[in-house]
Amino acid sequence: MAGTIFLFTDYYPYGKEEVFVDNELNSSAAEHYDIYVVPFRKRPGIRPLPSSATLVEDVVEASFFTRARAMLRTIFSRHMLHVPFEKPRPSTLRHWKNAVGGIYRGYLLYYCIKKNRHLYRDADLLYSYW
């Protein structure tokens, strides 16, 4: 029986970034799994997926309400209170953006998985390369 893998990406299969994902999905080992590709953001253009992969657009098509809820949860989370005290502390605007963005993506993903439990229930692996 094939296993089920959910692969969370930044843009793939949208845009031209994350070329390495193409190589991984086209490998012979990937043929033994049902792979669901879940991108967080969209860019113009979409690459074809191998036959063993399916595109799941839960996150990129999340409603305004879901995104706003994730942002509010991010702003008022205990995780945000810890960011200024982390070692090493974010020192540039880009570091702060990455820290806050990571917390936001975590909450957005949480709400999308919670909303579509039936899809994620039988997953053998939830994988993100970040």
C-alpha cells in the first residue's frame, strides 16, 4: 500500500522557484507514494506535477476570514512575546519579518488543516523543508 505524504512548499508548483522539488517528485522513490503538494503562496505560471502528485490549494485559497484569524492569532500569541527575547534576537527588519511570517504561516496552516481534517486525517507524513 502506498503511503500518503503532504509536502508543504512556499510556491511550488507556482512560479519558477523551488526547482529541487521537481527533482524530488520525479524520482523513482516518489512513485511509491501518494504525494499532495500544498503551496503557501501563488505566483504566475504553474508547472505540471508528476502523476503521483496532487495539488491541494487549501492554503493559497484560504478565505479572508481565515487569513485574518491567523494574523490576529499571530499578533496576540505567546510566541510573539518570546521573539524579542530569543537568542539570537532578530536584528534586522528581514529577520523580524521571517520570525513573524513563520508564526503566521504556522497558524494559517493549523486553521486550514483543522478545516479540512478529512483530507489530512490519513496522512503518513506532513513535511515542510523550511
